[in-house]
Amino acid sequence: MAWQTAGPRNDRPDAKRGSTVADHQADLLQGTLDLLILKTLALGREHGWGVSQRIQQMSQDVLQVNQGSLYPALHRLENKGWVAAEWGTSGNNRKAKFYRLTRRGRARLEAERSEWKRFSDAVALILEAREPDARMEPA
């Protein structure tokens, strides 16, 4: 499964804010990708391709982050001050931009991790809910 920041288009407007369902899906996936990148960089400095490879490895090949999603996310995180970047030489002797988590990024990771836990626990509650017994439903 390749990581995508936008899934199938569903452009029904959200009555509350005028945004679309697709906008919400992209926001959720973008936030999840940011969380994965922050966690990956918490484990150590890495160049962009290495971040992608590490996410794929840690997810046991379930998540694959494509370059079209990865590099905009890294730039966004850098602009927010959550990651810092510097040029260096990669393992194959090529010039590469290496990213590291900043102090602000570490704080953001902890906040995001807490929010993700809350969100995933809520989803689990819904998925584990049992249907009411048909005999007990009102006629």
C-alpha cells in the first residue's frame, strides 16, 4: 500500500465549515504522516529517503511513503521549526539534506502522540462495539 495524502475524491461539502470530506481526509493523513516523520526523526538524524525507508521498515512494509508526500511534509515541518535540516553526505557518498528533530519538534511529537492515542482508542471503541441483540429492539 503506497501512502497517499489524498484518497478517493468525495467532494460532499461539510455543512459545518464548508470544507469537503476529501479535505478532512487529507488533513488526517497529513497529520498522521507528520507524526510518523517526527517519531522517525526522534530515533536519530536521517536524510529524506532514509526517513521513508525507516517508516517502511518499522511498519513491516505496510506503509510506504512516496516522495511526493514525504518532501513537502519535511519542508512543512522544517518551516514550523519542528525539524532542522543541514546538508551532508549520504552512505552512498551523495550530497543529501539530513533532518533532525528540534526541541520544539520533540514537544510537538509528544502532543501528537497523545492525541493519536486518544483518537485511535476512540476508533477502537467504535470498531469493537457490538450490535444490539435483535430480540431486544423495540418493535
